[in-house]
Amino acid sequence: MSSELSSSRLTRIRETLEAAFAPDHLVVNDDSHQHAGHAGAQDGRGHYSVEIVGAAFAGKGSLARHRAVYAALGEMMTTDIHALQIRARAPGEAD
């Protein structure tokens, strides 16, 4: 995958999550290089990890938080993202 495409995807993921959740903290990493040769990486979609902290996650369980992130990313989950590791927390929750 070209670094330009990877950078563009990271930007789209970051902007989409910022618009959906207005997080206090957001880190998006492209972990695709760790999966080179993996069968799932052959279709050109990437492997990413997201660390997000925002009020939108307060009072929600882990599954609801993950579903909210997947829903926010929408079609990108089928066109750009092969795998997504999510760490979603509410403000004040321990690391």
C-alpha cells in the first residue's frame, strides 16, 4: 500500500471520528505493516488501531462503544479497513 493512500486513510478515519464524537483524545495508527503477507491484507484494505476518549462513551459498555465507532466509520469498514483495534473510553476512566 502506498504511503500516500495510507496517509489519506488515516486522515479520513481521524476526521470521521472527530466529527462523530468530538473526542477529548484521539490517536489513530496504521498497523498494516505488521500484517504484510496476511491473507486479509491482500485486498488492499488496512489494519488500524484507534484510541479514543470522549463523553459519547460514558455509560456505555465495550460492545456499544465498538458498535458506535464501527457505525461512525460506516462504509470505510468495507472499503478501506480490514481490521480495527478499538480502545474507547469515557473521560476519567483509568488507562
